[in-house]
Amino acid sequence: MTANAFKHARSSLMATTVAAPADFVWPAVGEFNWALDWFDAELATGPSRDLPALRILGDAAEDVSFAEMTARSNQIANGLRARGIRRGDRVLLMLGNIAPLWETMLAAMKLGAVVIPSTLLLTSEDLVERVARARIGTLIVPASETAKFASVNSAVRRICTGDPPVGWMSFDELRDASATFIPDTVTRADDPMLLYFTSGTTSRPKMVLHSHRSYPVGHLATMYWIGARPGETHLAIGAPGWAGHTFMAFFGPWNAGATIMVLNQPKFDAQALLDTLVEQKVTSFFAPPTVWRMLLQEDLSRWPVMLREAVAAGEPLNAEVVQQVRRAWGLTVRDGWGQTELTVQIANAPSQEVAAGTLGRTLPGCRVVVLDDNGQEAEEGELAVSMTPRPPGLMLGYLQEDGSLRAIEGDYYRTGDAVHRDPDGVFTYIGRVDDVFKSSDYRISPFELESVLIEHEAVVEAAVVPSPDQLRLSVPKAYIVLAAGHAPDRETALSIFRHIRSRLASYKRVRRITFGELPKTASGKIRRVELRLAEAARFNDPMPRDEFQEDDFPELR
């Protein structure tokens, strides 16, 4: 009956496109296996069975129907089980956007194995550490990446796509197994299913453990937010190995019964992506803010897209991006907020009025608050999620080095993000709690300043951090990536300083500028902690050679 509860909750969200149903309740699921009870039982057997579940364009192009995906994942599940993989075993899955990625995700769910999605960008040192920390017993990777695992314990099973080197088994051998799968026992909703390493923007990556409840059920809210519809095409831009890929290119669209489309490009090509949106008649589209900013280097009005919905996540979406897309396409890109630890809780929902630059409102069934430094509810402070009742999309907890689980305790799960909530319930992002700083005793939001900076035509990306100052304690400094055609010189810096002066109060103004690339995690998030440490180390250097300071421009006095 728990599968029926899931379907009922899904139907209540799919039935509305204007406002969240006031009476929405999360489904109570006790025994639940999304791969068996939803994907196989509904998508692969109903009217959608012959529709494409997955459509890969570019490199490794392939179409796989829902029915074919079920048969293939059954073969992989049986093949893995025949090689000793059991319920609870941990499998590192490090593949690009190729069909075996989706097949293995479903297969592992059916087996009850725990998948550790991993990016292809990880180094040998990263992988050796992760295999040991997470106690991984099986590797599934491309043949081109197998050398990275030379120092991994030889007892770990090794499976690869492509031509296997010595000591590795071919992934294709798994396909020799039966296309009919019979589970060994029932799956409990709170059984572990996914283990993620966080992106590590401020510290060593944590190990986040999710269940058969938290992502499959929690991502009903993601389905509602992205606006995907049954039988339509949802294109998602993102690299496997991160939670965002599972949000946008797995559970979100497949909860809706939509086709997942991915475009593999050896090197990002904005025009080719825009051509694909038009030629494939894509109706819903996800891209992180960095991609949206790159798309805006083109004249979007040249591409008559058929998009009904467009969303962004991963980092906050600046108002300028929203406004430019709206002018070109008459379409509003809708931001949303979630974490590796927690499915989407806040978003600009379909057909709601969107204030550009805001995260939106609380999604159906979600209960979030803003807490001040004393733990009291406030308009501005740290975003927190009520634990009464426990959110279905919340992780089981953080896996520790000794194999124990550190669960969330207390009345709230505190997210580490600072936000403002207005009287209408609209949230605006301020920054990570660790990123917000003081200058002359004023509280500075890096995101607010970065949003103003990218309004300047020369600025593609920016990161603002505190730069030590003997008088003001610290002043805002911007690290800036320039658009093509703009030189990293005094003239450009002066133009940016003038723009800042016209848009920000004096206490908020960026006082120092450095041009160059931004340090990022493998998932593309800016590592502001690295920039903060660099600034602290340069405290005794009054004028770094690569820095422009506002005080050195007589024209601004």
C-alpha cells in the first residue's frame, strides 16, 4: 500500500500548476523500493512503457525506453548479485552521462546496495581516500579511469565499461544475466540507498547517507518545482557524481514520467545547446547559474525555444540573469534551494509570480524557519528545517570514519545558509553563514555584492570575500572573471568601481578588485574559503601587484 501512497501524493502535485495544494501531505511509506514499485510497476508497464526514458545526445548517443530501462537494470542487478553484491554493500559509481549510469542506479536500488556517485574529476588520492572512508566493496568506472585505482585494496571488485584491463571485469558481462528480477526481500523505506561526499567548499567533504525514502519521496517536491510533465522532455545540464545530477536528471523528471535528456559535449558549446533546445522541442530545462551566465553571452532571441519551464540551482541565481532571459524569451528562470543533505525545500514554483533574485517560497509539505544567533525565529538569520515531523527529504545522517551514523538531533536541522524572509514568506539568499562578514561593523552579504557586479557588461562571474584592513577590520574585495573582449586593466577596474558606486551604499562598496579565474570545487561551486585564506595571508602586502584598489583612483574622489 505504500506505493499507492506515493502515487497519490505524486498525483496531488501533478494536478496543480498554479499553487501548491494546501492539503498536501507527504506519503507514509514503510516498505518502499522506488525502482521496483514506481519505475518498473508504473513507468515501464503503463502508457509510457515505449516512450524514451533516457535520451543521450552527442557523445555516447542513445535512446532507451522505460521498458528497456527496466529490462537492462534487471540484468545488471542480477549480474551484480551473481558476483556477490548484497543488500547494504557499497558500490562506487563513477561514470559519465552514459546509459550504464542510469541502469546501475536502478539496479543497485533493486538489490538494496548503496551507491556512492562520484565525479570523473576525482584524483587517485581522492579515490583511495573515499574507498577507505566509505568502506566501498565494488567499483564501476570507465576503462579510461581504471589507472586511478591502482593503489586501491586489491580485494575491491573492479568492473568497467569499455575494454577492461587486467584485473577488471567488463560491465557488458553483467548483461548476460536474466532480464527478470526477483528481490531477495522487501526494502524498508529507511534502508540506506545513496552515500554522497559533499563538495567541500569550506572543509573536508562529509559523507551524507540517504535512504529509500529521502530521495525518492523527497524529490516529489523537486518534480513539482521543475514543472516536468509526463511524456514531455526535460533537459538537464550537469555532471554525474553530485547530488544535483540525481535531483535533476534522475528522480525529479522520472517522478513526473518525463524523458530525461542529456547533451554530452567534449567542450561546452552554448550555441549547440541552444540549437538542441529548439530542435528537440525541450519543454523543461535545468542548468546551473554558471551555464545560464554563459548562455547570456549569446543573443538568446535568435533561438525560438518551446520551453515552458526553466530552473536553476546549485548556487543562487542573480536577478540580472533572470531579467535578461525574460527579455529574450518571455520566460522566467526559477531558482530553488536544496542541499546534498536535503531535497528542495524552497523554490519559485511554476506559475507563481517571481521576484527576480529571490529563492521563492516554501514548497508543499516543507517546514522551514529562520533562526537568529540565539536560536529564535527572525526575519534574517540561518535557514533551518523543523524536525517535527522529520522532513522526508532529509538524510539519515553523516556517516563517520568508524562506520557509525551521526543523526540529526534537536528541534531543527540547521543548514548553514543565511537568508532573509519577508512578510510574504519570500526567501532571499544572503550567503553561507561562514561567508557573511563584517566591515566597519556592517554585515556584508557576498551574494548581494556579486549580484551587482555581474550586472556590469565586463563581468561574467565574481566572488566577494573580506580583505583585511587596519581601519575597517575588513573591506569587500572582488575576484572577477571577465567576459570576452575585456582586458584586465585599469580602465576596466575603473568602470567596475563606478558601476558599484552607482548601485551600492558606501558601506557595502567593493574596495579592491583582482581579475582572474575562481577556485572551484569539482562540482563547480566557488571555494570562497580559499580566497579568504589568500587574503588573510596577504595582510602585510599593502598593494598586491595584481590588485586594483578604489583609493588609488583619483577619478573617484
